[in-house]
Amino acid sequence: MVPSTLSRKASEATPLIAEYSSRFRLVETSAIWIFAALFAALAARGYFAPFSVSAVQTALIVFLGALSADLVSGLVHWAADTWGNQTWPIVGPTLIRSFREHHVDAKAITRHDFVEANGATALVLLPVILGVHLFMPGSSSAWTHLQSQASLFALSLTFFVFMTNQIHKWAHVDLPPSFVRLLQSLRLILPRGHHQVHHRGRHTSCYCITTGWLNPILDRIQFFRLSEKLIQAISTLRAREDDLKLIGLAAQSRSRVSSDTHPS
Ligand SMILES: [Zn+2]
Ligand SMILES: [Zn+2]
């Protein structure tokens, strides 16, 4: 991956841009294919179950799956934005780094292709969808009505979680495909203008990035601020300590570059 000029300049002061190795890309590509195969297999098993789920129930379950994915996206995004730094094991150089990078250079995500944007999500979802397969009875003829509904919910949830980073990327693309613009205007996926609210100021609102449906509720009840107060009361962690430091360093780096380019 070739980082942009801005990313490169920002990374001189803030070591945010990690090497995207061809080996890791191979792991991510494999994860996407395995996830797709397990997803299709679960859908096929549900198709052959003795219970069919009505159209109304299907719509309701798909909606609940999308809503749950939106909640998951908000919780993960808030946690990665707020706590820790890149030295934390496992999540530091992967999850935390990518969210820190996103605040310093919001357009970097638009330069990631499908594998780079969605491979890590597929990797995280593999044990989840594998767990659903193992939890359900081996033969779908033995599935109960509730298990048929549960598998449909799992399909909806994993589909929307898998699509979250792609949807987030579309919210930053200047001119996304027309079908995406239609879904955004119908508010079926995260609308561009709505997500820009998160990128204003200190990035402390509108954390949900799948559909954005839960943002008005979670922001109104101060869910994330109250959670931060609770965590700070029982730990030594300080909210956004690392994020604000990196944004400050990147801003200093940019002003240094512009004063070098345009000396007074
Ligand atoms: Zn953020
Ligand atoms: Zn964003």
C-alpha cells in the first residue's frame, strides 16, 4: 500500500501507517472466501430446514440483525477511538491503529480496496459463524422453528457486520456507485452527511457506522460519556488520551510542511 502524501507526512510524526504485507493480504483474502463459504452453507442449511420463516418474520429478523450490527459497530468504534494505544497487544497495531489513522486522514479508507477494507472483519467473523454452525443440530431436518429464526438472525447480523467497513468507506467516497447513493438517501445504510458529524470536533458522537440508526438514541442518553465516566472511575485509563495526542502531532506536522512549502 502506498500511503498518500498527507498520510506520509502525518506518519512522519505519528507512526500510524503500518506496512500492509502481501502475506497478511493473503490471510485476509482467504478469510473473505472462507467467510463467504460458511455464510452460504448456513443459508443453505436454513433453506432445507423443515420450518419456513414468513415474509414478515424474515423482514423483522433482518431488521433486528442490522440494528444489532449497528450497535456492535458503535461499541467497537467507540472502544477503539477512546481507549489504549498502538502498543496494546493484538488490537493495538490492528484495530486501534486503523481508527487512529482514520481520524488523522479520513480519506485513507477510500484508497483501500475490497480486501484491505473488509478482510480483517471477515477474520474476526470466522469463529462467530463457525460457532453458529457447530451450535445448530448437524442435520437441518432436526432444526426447530426457533433455530431456523436464530440462523436467519445470525445471517443478517454477520452480513451487516461484514459490510460495516465497506459501508463506512462509501460514506467517505466522493462519488459512490448510484445504488449506494440510493441506499444512503433511503437511510438503509450509513448516510454520508450523518457520518460527517462524527468527524467534527473531537470525534465523540455518531459512533455507529453500519446504518447509523442508533446514533440519535445513544447520543441523546449520553451512553458513551456515561460509560467513559464509569471506566475512568474504576481504572487508570483516560479517554482519548492517545487519539488527541496523535491528532495534535499530525496537525503540527502538517503546519510544519506547509510553512516549509510556503515560507513567509
Ligand atoms: Zn472515530
Ligand atoms: Zn469515518
